[in-house]
Amino acid sequence: MSTLIQEQLRREALEIAIWAEGRQAPPPEVLAKLELLGPDGRELDDDSNQETGVGNACGGDDSGLPSLGPLASFGSWQSVAATILRKTEDSAGFDQSSTVFDLIRWIIFELQFETMPFLTSITGDSRSVSISSLSLSPAISAVTELVGGLVTADTLTGVINSIKKIGQLAVQNNGQQEKDSNVQQGVLTVVNGDLRLGLLRTTVQMEYKTGKGYQQLNQQITVSRLFGSLDYGMCIRNAETLLEWDGQDVNGWVNGASSSPYPPNTSPAWGS
């Protein structure tokens, strides 16, 4: 008979293996019921007026973190977390470097993040605010309210800066006359020895105006968040599995987002 510790390790390994396999799109009959399946039996491509903008930010205090132990080759716990996030992308079929929107992959990524076996104390919340092309500050206020108490001041500054980069990507990424920009902001932060992983999302409707480029429409947006803490013990107990995954340096995670090459958008609307 196996010991309780052996049984725990076996269950953890199975949980990770099931999660890492990812989720598949619903079967054809479900897609058809949701009017997402064409007469030829293929998924409908109704996302031509949709785009994705992704940004990532990393920061934190100087509090000490546990020894990496068998994970020492990662160099830091932040890179361990970045590797897990890379696996989250792979398991969802989600590409953070692309601006192409795929509704199914968009939804699956959030589900994979929310059920990540290496996270504890996962919480979710949202805020709804009104914005316009002349007033984007309510969006920043919503982000500050949602994550201000969970990250350090420098991380919050980095998150806001990253969101403005996504804004610049959105105004430069040419598409339809009207489009929906689906925004995803990833967060890694250390607070009092706690390494927290976060996900912020919203969708912004935009319209192209001759001579002015893309501008936000007057609209109500909902900013949602998911946050959890990295389970160091879980990671160390399953180090062999993590070491087999495609390693992701934390800088690669930050710089691999689609908005990373862009400067922060400087519209005065951010301050009003």
C-alpha cells in the first residue's frame, strides 16, 4: 500500500498531466447550436473585426523567496512562473505574440489559467466603467482598484505602462472600419515573499476616423481580473515535470507579448 505522501504525489502528477493536455473545442453539435459552425461543418470565422492585444509586466519587492532546490537551473522563481505561463499558452493553443483573435482559444486560455495546478488562493473580480476617446482614465482607475492592493507600486506602474503599450498597438494595428480590441494584461509580482500571477482582461470597441486614426467609442467596458499565488512546494515536488517543459525566461515572457515592441500610447485621454 502506498503512503499518503506517495498518493499525494501521484494525484498531483495526474492533475498536472490532465491540465497540460489542454482543453479542446466543443464538439460540432455544440458549435452548431451556438451558431459557430458553418454549413460545411467547419468553425465559422466571424472574428475579422476582432483583434487581440497582449502585454506583460513583472516587478515586486526585494523580499526573499524559497530556495529553488531542484529547479535551480531556472535561475529564479519568476522564470519558473514564466515557464508555467508558457505551458498555459501551449495547452490552450493561445499565442500571446499574435494579434489574431480566436474566441475559442481566448476562452480556453482563461480557463487554463484559472485551473492552473501550481496556483493557490485564486480570486476573481471585475469592475465596469465608462470610457470614450477623450476619457480613458476610468479604465486605469478600474485596474488600480482591482490590482492596487495585490502588487507593489512599481509593478502597478509597469502594468499601467504595459496597458498603454497595448493601446498603442491597437491604434496602429490596421483592420476594419470598426473593431473590437480584446486586451489581455499578464502580471508577475513578488509581495512579502509571495509570487503572484495575475491576468487582466477587457474588450474595447474602436472606430477608424479619417485623419484621426482609431479612436475608442463611447462605451461601458468591464475589466476582469484573476490572481493567484505560486505554490512553491507543488513546483518543487513536480520539478521533474517542469524541467521537461519548454523553459521560458521571465524576460522572454515580458518581451514576447504582442505589444512589447510598441511605446506607451501618449494620448491625453489617459489622464482625463
